[in-house]
Amino acid sequence: MSYILLLDKINKSNFNQGKIEELYSILPEIIIIKDEPDFNPDIVGSCDVSYRSFAIVSYVAWSVSKRCVVEEITRKKEIPAEYIPGRFALRELPLIAEVLLEISSQIDCLILDGHGIAHPQMSGLASFAGVLFKLPTIGTAKNLLVGEYESPVLKRGEHSDIIYNLEKVGEALCTKDDTSPIFVSPGHLIGFESSRRLILELAINSKFPEPLRLADINARKSSL
DNA sequence: GCGACAG
DNA sequence: ATCTTGTCGC
Ligand SMILES: [Mg+2]
């Protein structure tokens, strides 16, 4: 229903490797790192992929108000491209797009495994997804691609800025006591504050946001 | 040219 | 990401 926009955008963009490559250059001008007027997400979706000789993509939708999974699907796909640091969207975005086209429930915010604007050209996977799908997106990564940070105190809720070219591009966020921080960077249509708050709130059974943790588990077990 | 390098 | 056993800790 609400994915007519998604379908439309993908068709207009003639979604393919070439178009993604084109978008890498103009994405910085399109990205909006600011909350939408009444940003208060309930359905938070997340996607993750397990790679073998093929790819297993899993999508999990989590309801913040109900505190439970409201939808989840897993699909086997062909791997679109090899992994190249800084060009992750070429590999994972096509897979995510295909799976999102199949879901029926709404998505108020999408959390992805990778960076948002904490990228050389502010074009991390999450930023790419946000622009293409016209959705608020947050990038959550285990490691840094670019930038520097001072480790925050290892206490849930503590955080420090990730600085790249003298600019703040994200935060190292401790989501669990005595556990190494995860890197959070807004992708599109959301700010640093809301990104941090949502990720922290969703870090329930691990240091990672619940829907992403579950998508990772689903994808991995289905790839065996 | 060397080293760094999301997943 | 994946290849892989044990080990430390809650
Ligand atoms: Mg992943």
C-alpha cells in the first residue's frame, strides 16, 4: 500500500548498479540529517544478510509500543556484487530493496547493519536506503569505516562523537554496561539525538538493536 | 607507492 | 561476511 512510493522510486531510478553508482555522487546533497516534524516511530524495521555462495536476506519488523516482532521474512537471493569498502550499497542495497517490496506492514524507521553518514561521501548503506525508500534510516556498525572517536565510558547510555574532517558524523554508543560501543550514524530524515535514543531503547537482549539482532540470526540460520 | 578498509 | 575450538563470564 504505502510502498507505491518505493516501487515508483526504484522504477524511476531504473534501480541497478549503474544508477547506484550515479547516486553516490549526489547523495550528499539529498540527505537530510534532521528529524521529521512528528518523528515518533512505532514500527522499526531492520534487514541483515548472510553471505555464502548466495545471499540470505532477512527482514524483521519490531513494534516499539507492543515490544514484539510484528513481521519477519527471509529470502534467498543471488549476490549482486562483491564487497568493496565504501561501496557497500552496491552489494547489499539491491537485496534489501527486493525484500522490502514483499512486506505488507508499515515502516516508520529502518535500521541497517552498516553506516549512515559516517562514510567518505556521506553515502553509507543507511543513507542510501533512506533516500531510495524515502524513510528515516539509522546506520549501526560494529566497526568504523572513517573517522575517529574517544571511547565513551562503558556504561549503558554513554556516548562520544565520531569525527571525520572536523565534522560530527555519528556516535560511538555504549548500549550495554561493560561492553564495547557500537557505531551509530543517522542515514536520512533523522538526527543524532533520535538515532541514539532509538538504538539505545532497542538494545534489549544484546548491545545491538533487537530487530537487527533477530534479522542477523534469521539470515544466518537460514544460510546453513 | 603504502596502508586503511562498514559487511 | 566467512573460515573455526576453546575459553572466560553472566
Ligand atoms: Mg550484516
